[in-house]
Amino acid sequence: MADKDSKPHLYIGNNGTKHPLKRKGGGGGGNSDLPTINPRIHVNRLSGQLTDIASFANEVSSDAHEENIERIGIQITFESFEGIELVFNSLENAPKKIELLNIQFIDNTYYATVFVPEGKLSFFQKKLEEYAATIDSESTSHRAVIESIAAIKRATIKTLWTDSRELFPENEHDQVAWEVWLVRGDGTPEREFKKLAKQMELSVSTHQINFRERIVLYVTASLAQFRSNVHLLNCVAELKKPKETAEFFDELNIEEQREWIAELSHRLSDSRDEKHPRVTILDTGVNIGHPLIGRFSDGQSLFTINPAFGTADNDGHGTNMSGLALYGDLQAVLESQNQVEIGHSVESVKIIRRGGDNRNQAFGAITIDATTAPETTKPNLNRIFTMAISADDSRDNGRPSAWSAAIDELCFNRIGEQDPKRLFILASGNSKLQPIDFHAYPDCLDSQLIHDPGQSWNALTVGAYTEKINLTDPNYIGPLAKSGEISPYASTSSEWEDKKPIKPDVVFEGGNVAIDASGGFTHSSLSLLTTDHDIQNRMFTTFWATSAATALAANFAAQIYSRYPKLRAETVRGLIVHSAQWNDALKAQIQGSHTPKQLAAKLMRRVGYGIPNLEVALDSASQRVSVIIEDEITPFNKGTSSPGLNELVTHDLPWPKEILQQLGALEIKLTVTLSYFIEPNPSNRAFSSKYSYQSHNLMFDLKRALEGPDDLVTRINNGAERPEGFAIQGDTGNWLIGPQNRAHGSIAKDVWTGTAADLAERNQIAIIPTAGWWKTRAPLNMYDERTRYSLILTIEAPECDVDIYSAVNAIIESPVATQLGIEV
């Protein structure tokens, strides 16, 4: 907890100044490196393929009219030349209702599947004709589009399959589960699909997930049934295999004395008020009969998504999570003689009884139901939704899924609507290593990728490290990990592509592994202590891996909310990341010779931003002052012909300039964290634009020492038209992570180190939008949306005797603050 020098963080609200942003912004797709072809032979080949497709389209239309089908058309697939990217945005046309359904990249070749309504195939035929007519001219019409296409084919069910190829059903007639992504449109595809599915006697789950451009259903059918009806497939944008949930941990047989409970109960202090934060655990239920839990929960805090499940915890996992979420590691609490203050409570939503309960169901829809259940009963509270249940594989490889996108949707808070504040904390998922694999620790963990839904942009995804090294069993050689190293149970995003979010965000204690000659094994002395659900036989049990780490993160977040109940969920998430650091042990585990920025990039993909520090997250101090800004921005606007970037926002920072100048060459550390939530759009456009999933991207840039008060905005706008983007590249030397490495996901953190005199002049920061689907998907009319962001800045001067906190606080409270636009 905080020491005697602890002081509350300084909150200056929305002190931003808005400036027009001149950059036009990026858009989608296309490759200037076109293949060498004979254009006349090429256009004749493509024209012939379109003619064959047109003949089949006429057959489909004739049958559709006889069957009273509403959605009449045909799906076609464009195949690129090897290594050449298709010009995806030119393959769809909103006025003609030609829709880009999905994009895939297989064996260095791009495939784009498009739905073409009845009578609209002429859109592509006309492009070919205009290309052919201008082949000999200086400017060939549609050259980039036509010359990137190697072939045009009728779509098949395999071109709709966007999951791993090896997961595609092998047997034509086996009844299997499908995750079906429907085109949303005007409602016709959903209505048509459900009507046809009923006629074909397909089993369609009642759960569904609604996104802006897609609807996700879960259907049981054979491959032959799907293939048999072209009109059914015309409603489909993508097909995937539903996720399976991971198995829960076996219980360990550890006996504890009931007297421990009585002793701890005397030291418990309840500091909750009516608006205290709730840790809402989405799991196997919670046993509130446990005396350490029942005091901070009750029957009205227990919910279930299925009445048949009940609310009681017969598995143990949910009760294990609850103990850590309330108290942290109980070993430390029981060994201590200090007063234990609890300012939050536990809610439970039972979403599963045992592994396999919700197999082939919509986990995204289940999570939505579980989230809204307690909010309906007790609205307008600060809730930390905590879930350590994940898929049993990592095949998404960082790409959004229906489950992760549903969580992103739940977190996003549209300005002007009375949405509840939601902070989601998810487990990254556990490594699947076998005991024999641990000889390659820690590098073997780089291939153990984060499990769905841990790739969620808006959630705080938690990995694991460990300080558990006291192995009491002499039959083992010792613990695998040294104190402070990555936990052997951890998963990472080390092999994700760079454009994917940084995951995990942070790491908490997840336990260690005991090793012997045959490998590594779970051991009670290297695990965490928590509450057991079977209170007739024992009060405590051990718990480990990313589930334990996630419960600790929920406890951490609850303490922040107890301290600062009015903060946004984005800010609480930001404070957790802002307080995190990499210790020396984690750094030493990165093999090879690396520059500081290369080391930082590898660390982020393995352990996120590191290990959070509760004292730093909760409080400032005399030589460490944190300033919190919560503001809004309108990233885009309706341009003259298409949406463009709208504005950037600058914030004048309340640095004590004279004091910093007097400190001169003293080294100062400035930590900056920008946290915001995106609105997801999980339709498959991942290759058409790196901005296809997130509604918007934000980045920050700090004023440089030699720049005047207006130079930051001028520099950003002057450099905005350059191919490399905003001109922040030249100021990377003093940043630990750098603008390129930190520009992933919806939270960005970096640490600047320099002299106090230099920092005195760096008293302005800009928040800058880049492209997102609010801009690139113009027909959805989302280009004028406002959105929130949270900005946290901390100055730290540990070797200084000057009270920097009081100096900054005086500026914020002085009359001059009004002139700076800072709320007092």
C-alpha cells in the first residue's frame, strides 16, 4: 500500500484545445507492384470467366424467383497473383449493394469473396471493358484493380471458411457445429437464412451476436446440407468452427485450520459504501457460504445465465477466483498481523458448470447475457467484469473473433448514450506445454499464443509472472522459474503480426512449476492460496496460472475504483498499465543482443508492459506526481467527397517550469499512457485495411524543447502528408518504446527520460487520430462520432529534494490555470 508520503493523483479533467487536422488519412488496399502480363490475353481470360459466372447467375436467379427468395444474387471470389494484394475497396459498391464478404491470405495469395446482387455483374464487366478500351492509352482505366486479379471464380463453401484450413469438416454427411457470420444489411440475409434453415431442419441456436455489419449464429448441420442450398450460402459472409472452453484445474488436497478464518475475521475492516465497486466474476459460480466470501457478497449478488445451472459453485474455480479477487494471495494475508481493509464486493454470474457445458454455443452472446444480468438488478455501479474462461486453442492468432468482439462492444461507451461503465479483465490463457517441454523454458512460451477472447482490444488481458520459488518438496530439483521471471503457465503474443494489439497488457503472479528429471509439474508450495468451495472439508486450496493472475488483477482494479470512484473505466485500465514496469529478471530472459527499443518490443509481446505497482497506481508522492486528463475527440468529419480526419487535441501541461529549469541536468522520467476504447467491426476486412476492425486509432506526440506554443500543431500538420505519416519519427531517442512500437491496440504507453531543463519546455501534448472504420466505412455514417480518451502523465525525480507534487498542484489551483484551460 501507499507510504506516508502518498498523495492523491491530480485530476484536471478535459483541458484540451481542438485544432483542425489537415491530414487526409489512409484508406484501403492495393499494391503498386503489379505483375508482368499480356494485358489483352489477361482481359480476355477474365472476361471469359465472368461470362461463365453470368450463365450460372441466371440459373440461380431463375430458381430464386420460383422459390420466393428475397436475397437473389451470386457469390464470386477474386484470386490475386501470388504476392500481389488485391485492390479490395474497388471490389465492392454500396449503391449497387455489391458487398465484400471476406478476405483471406493463403499460400501468399489473396482471395476476396463478394456478393453480387441479381443484374449487377455488369459492374465488373464494365470495368473490364473500360480497361480493354484504354490498354494503349497513357492512363489505363482500372489498371491497378484488373492487373492484380489472376482469376474470377464462383465462390464455394471453402471460400466462405475463414478459420484454419485443417478445421474444415472432412466428412460430407457428419452433423457438425458451425459459427455462421451473416451479412446484416437491411435484415433480409438474417430473415432469409433463418427461413431456409427452418425449411431444411437445421439446428440454429437461440443465442446470436449482433454487430454493426455482421450477425453471428451457431448452427448444427452437415457439409452436404450447407452445400445443397446456394440461397442459404448467399446470406453468409464467413464460416468458422465454434470455440471449445478450456478444462478447469483439478483441486489439490490441502488441509487448512478453521482457526485461520476466525483470526483473519478479527482483522477485517469493511470500508464499503453504497456505490462501492463490484468484482463481477463470470465463471462456475461462487460459494458465498465461505465465511471469507459471504461477508462481502450475498444471495442478491448471485446470477446465472441458465436456471438449470443454479448459482452454487460445484466446480470450485469461481470460488477460487473470488478469494483472490477479494484478498489477493491469502498466504500473505494470513501470515500478516495487519488490518485488512476491503472496499469492494464480489458478484457472481454462473456461465458454466463444467467443461463442455456450452459447447458449440455463442460464447460472445453468453458473455453479453452474463454482463447485463447484474446491471439490470443493480445499475450504475463500478463493475470489474472478470473472466478466466477462454478457448482451448489460440488459432485466432490475434485476429478478432465473435467472442472478443462482443467484449469490445460491451466495453465501448458511446457518447450521448447512458451505457454503463464496464471494465473487462480477461485471462490470456494458459500454455499447453507438457512436462517434457519445460527444458526449453522460457523461449518455449513464445509459441504458446494467447487464447480467445484474450485478443480483445478494450479488455485488460492478464498474463503471468512468478515470485514463487520456495519449493518445500525434496523430491524435486527446484523451481523452474527464478524469482521475478515469466510464469511457466503464461501465454504470449510473441508470434503475432506487428499490427495486432499488445497482449497481454500486464502480468500478475501466476505461480511456478517444480522440476525433476522428467520435466515440470504443478506444486502447492509454488501456487497461490485462496478460498475453497468445499467448505465442509477445507477452507483453503491452492490456485495458479493465468486464472489466478486475472483474479489478482481484479483485486488491483477494485482498489483503484475504491480510491477514485468517479474515474472512467478507460482510466482505471490506464492506471494499471501506467504503473507497470519490467523487472531485471524479465529483461534478462530475452535472449540475444538488442537495442533498448528492440528489447522493449520483445518484452511487450511476452509480458505486456510488465508488473503493475499498486502504490504507483493509487497515489502520487512528493517526487512523483501523476496528472489525469479525461477528454473527448471527434476523429473524423464528412469531407467534401468522402470522410476525412477532423481534429487533433492539445493539452497544456502544468509543469513547474522555473523549478525544472533550476534542477537543470537532473535526470527526470516522464511516463505517458493514453487509454481509450474502440468500437469493433469484426467483419472480415483484415487485409483490405489495417484500420478495418477498430472504429478509430489515437496516438500522442509531445512538444519538443525548441518548439514554440504553436509549433507542435504546425509540425503535425506539415508532416501529415508525408508517406511515413505524422512527423514524430525524429524525436524517438529519449523514448523507451518509441512511436512505432507503442502504436498497437487501444492503449499506448511510453517512458521519456531526459533532463529537467528539457522537460520544462515539453509542456504540451497532442492527441492525434488516425484512420479507422468510422472513416473508411463511409456508408455507415459514423464519421462524425465523438469518443472519449484518458491521458495519464507522471513526472518522477527520485534523486530530488524538491516537492514537485506541490509545485504542480499549485499551478492547477492558481488563477493562471483558467487561462491555460485547466479545470480547477
